[in-house]
Amino acid sequence: MPLYLVSENIDKTRGHRQAEAGKLVQLMRGIYVDADDDIDQTVRAHAVRIAKYLYPNAYLSAASAVLLGPMRDGRLFLTGRRAQRQRIRALEIIQNKAPDHPSIAQAAVGDDMGEFRVDVSSLRQRFLEAFRIRSEHAASFDEDMKEAIAARLIEEYGSPESAADAVFKLARDNDWLDEGSAAERFLKRKPTAGVAVTNQAALDLIVAWHGAPIGNLVHDGFEWRWKASDPDGPPLVRQTTPGRLPPFIESLLPEGWLNRVLNSPDERAELRTGKRYMSNITIVERAGELATLPADILLTRLDSFTADHLFTGTYAGPGRGDIHDTFEQNLAKIFATGATPRLSGVQIKAPMFLDADGTLMPSSNKPFTHILKPAGTSGFEALPAIEWQSMELGRAAGFIVPAIALVAMPDGMPHALAVERFDIRTSLDDTRRLALEDMASVLGVRAEDKYTGTMERIAAALRPLSTDADTDLLLVLRRALFAWLIADGDMHLKNMAVLKIAEPGRMDFSSVRMAPLYDAVATRVFPNLQNDHMALKISGKDERLKRADFRRFAATASIPAAAADTAMDELAAALARGVDDLALPDPLTNGSVGAERAAQMREIVRERLATFE
């Protein structure tokens, strides 16, 4: 599994030419691997060599100084001139800022390219690193590591007191007095007798993926800690900020309307009551609960009960009911049990199950196979119709789009939109493990900050993560252009994602690719959104975009100019044909508000296509 580093075992020109020929894959500037190799395994096996190449003045620290390699979940800890982090496929290099007077030692590391020397934190310094406050580096140490370092220091200095003095001297030199005091107490501690007092507000939640536990979310009453229990599994959950809920878990939590319905005072309360989430994740307090929750497997396809884009099965979900109830109140009732899956996103939606007879019903205690998006209120009654048209135009433009259908609703309500899930297994024999990770999670951005990213940040994070980076970066370019051409002002970080797939027995994801198109909506046709801008800036702009802006983005993302131009031309041509040839179902032609808004959207698309230069 060879690794190629420019100026070390390959020159820049040769690396570039072989990458263009498809023989090598460029992971980032100066780093190549064989295209036919298991790239994730190559990166893991050469993690320290890659880190030394990228950051020659940094040194291994925290648990990586003990292991002389990455953690099982792919994290490699460094200390250097500044704090930064870099993702390269399954490897995440996490660097914090060095103290003023570091204590460094040297170690030998070997891989299939030979042995080399690296700087590492000394025993005294790594022991202090284990007691840093709110530090991801400190969190990488487990109790066994701390015990082993303490025993080694006591052996070297002759007694706990002498070891504590030596450690505290280094702490004093670097103004790490709190860390020094904690390390001193650890070295001098005496065994205690009796029963430990526990905080009954603490949580220890089991996180399962496809029904199999992968770790524990622990909250001690003050902060969160993630403990992976499946060291041989793909690194799905990462705690990137010490004490905070891992971004992947946070991205699953309810927002907006559902968050108000559940009335959970905080994320602790939501995780304690909710059990089922997107991405095949279940979170429970007791392992025995896992067997009682249904697996989400797509056995009945929406297309089997769709004709002329309309759902032909039986809708068995909530309606308006009697005069005292509203649809939202009746919909809210199905979330009263933790057995009902939770969904993120601000828009009102419901988890549904489509059975073999074509009955579409709430997925409480049933598999969650489809999402129902009902009409909104206060001017957003046409939302399902506009999303249907946006998604169908996306299909015409060449995007992979899940099966969708407009659903006739009871009590005179406007049609809703049913969307088939693409992140779940498709047969009882399907043994793949799938997860959908949105870009807010990938970038470690909180849900409330989902509008703060840029397309350039997405591209930079995607290149080292994707298993087909060149194709996916072109897809990001096309996705941004499509959002502009249909006037979608809501393409934020949670409305783009990567679909991760792991084959049985693999330690890494065999496929990490941009997910199919979802939640695409032309927002400018709705009240007070006539001047809606792009949610994420591209080339520093979110309005009046031209071809030159997308070309600049392509250059920043290292997309060849010719490939970018071809992709944009093909998308624009396909979208123009799609607008003209789109077969409209009755809800978009019957003179309703939805039909009027849909016609307005088509005119906006035609205008933007005509002026795109």
C-alpha cells in the first residue's frame, strides 16, 4: 500500500500526470496514493508519516504520543505552533498550540516505507496533557494510559512525591498550574474504601447503529463525553469539541416545529426521551430496549403506488379532525411516544411507513421508510407542490433524486409530499451499514449556524473525505448552480450531506459520496422571500451570480476549468429541457395557489437560464 509524497519519493510533475491518468489519487497537495489500493487503510497505516510531512515542526502528543499512531477512530494528536485540524479520509489530524517550554523526546516509528524518527511529548508533558481542562487532547487518554504513565514516572523518580515534584516543575515552567496540581493529586492519591457516590442526574446512553451498539454518550451533569465501544467499526461519531455533544449526534436532534412540540428543555431531555433517529441510529438507556425497536428497511417502494406523480395508496396519517383540533395538533400527538422517530429540520414533517398494501401510516413502532411533508400555513400552503417541482427539475438536470409523490390529504387540506428514504437498507438480506452525515456535522458547525458556511469550505472538507473526490466536487459545483438557477435560498449546511456506506467487517467506510438531492425548494415564490439570497456564499457572493463566480469556485476547489464549463453547460441545457417537458400533476395545474406559485417558479428558472453567462 504505497504512499507518495512530493519531494520524498515522487516529484510534483510525475504525481500530477499519474493522477490525471487515473493511476494515482491526490488526497491533498503533495500526497498521493495508488488508485487501486484500499485508500483508507493506506492513510491509516501511514498516519504518522503523513502528519510529519504536513507539519514537520509539530510533535506527537496526548494519546498519540503513547500509541505512536492514530486512535482506533482515526484521530491523530499533534502539538505545534497553532491549533488546527485536517481530515484526510478516515484520518483526522488534530493539532493544538504548544506550550512556551515544551518537553520533547524522540521516538522511532515504522511503516512499510521504513523507519523514521519523530518528536513526541515527554513522559512528564504527556502526563500533564492528560489533565488539560476542556481539551480534546486530554480526552484521548483513558484511565489505563494515565495509570501506566504514572507508574512509569514513579519508577523513574523513585517515589510518588519525587515524580510529582518533577511533573510540577514542568507545569510551572509552562504556567500549567491547574494541570500540575491535578497530576500531583493523581500521583499521590491513596486508595479509597466505601461505595462511590453517584450523580443521579448523570446519563449513560447507548448509541446503536443498525441495532448494534457503537458507543456510549455519557453526561456527568456538566458535559458530554463520547466513548466508542466498537473499535473495529467505521468512525461514525466523533467528539470534535471536548464537553460538547458530537456534531453527528447533534445533527440528528429535532429543530423548529418539532422541537417546540416535544418541549424538551435541553438536549439531555430529548436524548433521554427520544429513541429513534435518522441514519439508522437508536439511542437508549438500556440495551434490552434495542431489540424492541423496529429496523428501518425499505421493502415497499413508493413508485409501486404512484401514478402521474400522485400517491395511489391509502393515507392513514393524521388529518384536521374535528373542529377543535388542528392538523398540527394531531400530528404532534404521534410524537408523544419515544418510539416515533425524531427528525431534524425546521419544516413540519412526519416519519411514515408504507406497508405492502400501499397504506401510508405513522411509523410509531413501525419501520421508518418515508417522510411526509404537509403544506405549511401563512403563505406556505404551496410548499409541497414547489418542493415536488424543484425535485423533479433536479431529476431532469441529472441529479439522483429519491422517489417522491404528492399525497391527497383529508379534510380539504392541500396535497402533501411523500419522500422515500435513501439512507436505509433495501432488503432483509442487505448487510450494509448506511449513515447520512450533513455538512454541518462534517464541518463541526452547530445547527443554528447552518447558514454561516461557504461552498468553498464544503469543497475543502469534501476532497479528503470522499471516496471519489473529483466526481463529488463537480457535483457540489452543479448543486450550487442548480440552487441558483431555481432560486433556492435554503441550501444551507444541513440540506447537503454525504452518504456513508460500510460493508460488513470493514473498519472504514467503503463509500463516502455526496448524497442524492433532497430538500430542494425554490424559496423566492413565497411571501416575504421575493429577494431571498443564496443560503451559502460562493466566491464571496450570494446574489447576482454569474458563470465567472462558479468558475472561480471551481478553481478554488481544484476542478479543471474544462470540466467545470462542461458540467455547467450540460446542467443548464438539461434544466431548460426539463422546464419545457415537465409533466405537471393536477395540483400544479388546477388554478390553486400551488399551481400559481409553480408557474411563477418556472418563469424564474427560465429568466435565470436566459441570463446565465
